[in-house]
Amino acid sequence: MRCTIKPAEALPTGSNAGWKTWRCLNHLHSGVARTKRSGDFPQPTNTLCKEALIRFLPDLSGKLARRRQLGTSCLKEQEIAGLYHMTQKDIDILEELNQKYTQKFGFPFVLCARENRVTTILEKLQERLANSKEQEIERAIGEIKKISWYRLEELVQNSNLVAKL
């Protein structure tokens, strides 16, 4: 069995350059553990690749999110953050800030929802509007790493094929 783990929901086929294809879940688990210890997480290296990766992520509370037409992992993460239980006021604020962010940077706001709740998401979105585009690209890539790590960890933990290290 071979599996490739993509760092984002809707990456096109062939976009996993630099992402390891694992022969089996045991190898995946071992590789992830080594990667976590060494800090050598795979990442795109040039700004255009980084921006392209960020653009494939869905908007928090965007159309797909409101219709719950996101991938299973993304739906679960947004549920954990409380994004499906916001007040109308919070929805309006989030949509306004998301629009400002996307207009300024040209890509969606990326934040690891599992580590945040509605209030902190709104605060961080407001704060990050003050950053430069370069800062936000690096910040978004850092958040994608967190999201990817949680998804890999969940995949490994939920598998009864993997021996615990």
C-alpha cells in the first residue's frame, strides 16, 4: 500500500512535489516522528510556490464552509474552532476581515483552526492585516505545517495498522 499525504484540501494532482510517498503506514509513522524531532518539515522553497499552495486553501467561513462542502478534515477543524456556531455579529466581522485580508494579500487567511476559537481567530485576523505580504506568506506556510501535522498525526493515531513508537 502506498499513500501520499497532501498538506491542503484541494491541491491538484502532481502538486505534491517534495512531499514523501510512503510505502506503508508504518513507514509514514516513523518518517513523521523523525521529521518532528529534526524539524525538517518539507516545504515549498520559492515565494510563487508558497503563494500557489496558500491559494488552494478554503476561506474561513467562505461559501464552501457555509455550505459545509469542505473536506472531512477541514469540516472537523472548523467545527472544533466553533466556526459553525458563531453569532451573526461574528460572522459579519469574519467576512469583512476575510475580504480585507484577501484584497490586501491576494490569498485566503490561513490559521490552524484546531489551535484557535472564534474570538482568537478574529483577533489574529485583525492583527495579521498589519503584516507585509512576505510576512503573511511565511506565516501561512507555518500554519499549513501545523494543519498538516495534525492531519498526519490523526491519520496515524486512527490507524490500527501502525505500531506505536
